[in-house]
Amino acid sequence: MHLPRGLELVRVLGVGGFGEVVLARDPNLGRDVAVKLVHGGGHVQDSVARMMREGQALARMRHPSVIHVYEAVQVGADVALLMEYVDGGDLTGRLNDPRFTVAERLEVLAQVASGLEAAHAVGIVHRDLKPANILVSGAGVELRAKIADFGLARLSRDTEAFRTEAGMAAYTPGYGAPEQMIDPDHETPRIDWYSFGVVAFRLLRGTIPLPGQRAGVGEELWERALALDSADRVAPGELVAALRSLPPGAWTPVLGSGFGDAPPVPAGPVTVQSAAPDTVVAPSADPGWVDVPVYRPPPAPRRGRTAGPPASVLLGVLLGVLLGVVLGVVVVLLR
């Protein structure tokens, strides 16, 4: 593995569809950097050009809630994005952490909303926002959230930038907006609005929203955040403000395996501190599927039956009538 600028490899952080991300040490500046390597050559040449444009675009944007890209460097047939390194892991690692309070979950959402607004202002649409692409460090007043991996994004002001292969789904099922399912290349800030709504629902309700679910607290607000028609959606910042205005203690984050996008819940009774000083208890039995009741229409009322004589009595009456008719016929014939 060849790293640019004399960087020294520390360890591999992850492997993705375009390449891998490693932690490296910059001996000249004395700092750690995350390096996103995109392997070039063959069928991914377009990806290399796209990543160079991505790096150049992101390097011009500075926001505390977006991973800072220092520079994009082409190394032979490869591209290396030198980025800020955040020690703390992504949001999936905290979804089932009982120490991750409701107040902190709302703060993460507020910071991510601010970062999205900044990206949209310079024409960048993420297109794949999800907990795995949100890096989190610290806790309490030191909590910091940063949006990462704009690898599937493209500049909304440059139709040639950030192109995907024809027909390739550039989103994560469950988090992608409905219009992305119809047109994988569709991009407006409102697709990020939808994904943000799913992330918020996942953080505060414990699952991703499913058809037929009733959201409970703030149901009308969730309907706006996850509206099928993009024109009806609420912006992330407005959504966070509305969520914070709801009564403290209204949320009961569900701790469990959910959809396999987070570590399992710790064994034994689990408490999650709410936005208020009081605590709420997440049930330990089947914890991944509670608190978001699924709406089932009540069964249709059965028509009541009128009480009547037993079947044996009716049969006896019928036989008696038949016997009477037969006897009447015999009498007539004998005359």
C-alpha cells in the first residue's frame, strides 16, 4: 500500500466499494489523518475522477459538523483523500449504549442538521446519510458529530460530477428517499432531508420507520419528515427544533439489535436517561421491537346470532310433519 506525502500507515479503518480508509501518521505536521484510498484502473476510472472532484469540492467547505478534507492527491492510478481523523467511531456504535442520553441524541441531530445545511448551501448533496456515515466523539458538552463519506454525493451544480454507473443504487435501503428508488441519479437536498428523518427516527424510536407503523409521540411531525412527496418534507433544522419542543421525557429509545445496524444491547436491565433528569426503562424482553406499535385495524364485529331451538328439536318437528303427511295420503287412498 503506497501512501502519499510520506504518510506512515497506522492501521486500516475500513474497506468499501471504491477502496479503503486507513489511519496514517503525518510525520511532517505531527498529526493523524484519515486517508481514503480509491483504487484506479479499469472499470473504476470514472470513480477516480469523481473522487478528485469530490475532494476538491469538500476541501473548499469548512464546517465543524462535516469531516474536513485537507486535499485530494492522485497517486498513479489511485486517488487519496487526506481527511480529518475523528477518534470515537460512527453513530451505530452508540445506538444501543444506555449512557447515550436522549439529550445527546438530539444534540447529534442538531449538529448533523447544521452540517447538511452548510453542504447544501455550496451545492453538495450527500445522498447516503445514515448512522454509519456520522462520526461521533466525546460526550455531554464535549459531544461532537461530523458527517463523513460523501463518496456517493455529487455537486448539484455540476451535472457531470459525482456520477454513478447507470442503474446503480447510490443509497442505502431503508434510508434512501422514495425518489431515489425510481431514479438512482436523482439528487436534491430534499433526499437528504428524508434520510435525516430516518436517522432521527432510528435514534429516538429504536427502529427505522416501516410501513404501517404508528410513530406515537410527534406522529404528525414524523409524517412531515418522512413525506413521500418531497415538497411536503420538513428541513432537518426545523425538525430538530420541533423535536426539542416536545415534552421532556417523551422519548424511550429502544435498546436492541434492531436491524443489525448496531451492537447488541447489554445483558440485564437497561435504563436510558431521557432529556429530563428522570429515567425511562427499556424492556429487556425482545428489546429490538417495542415502543413503536404497529397499527392493526380492529377486527370487524361479528354479527350476533338469534337464539333458537336445538337442531334435534327441529329435526323431530320435521319428521313429525312428514309422517303426518304420509298418514294423510294413506287415509285418502283407503277410502
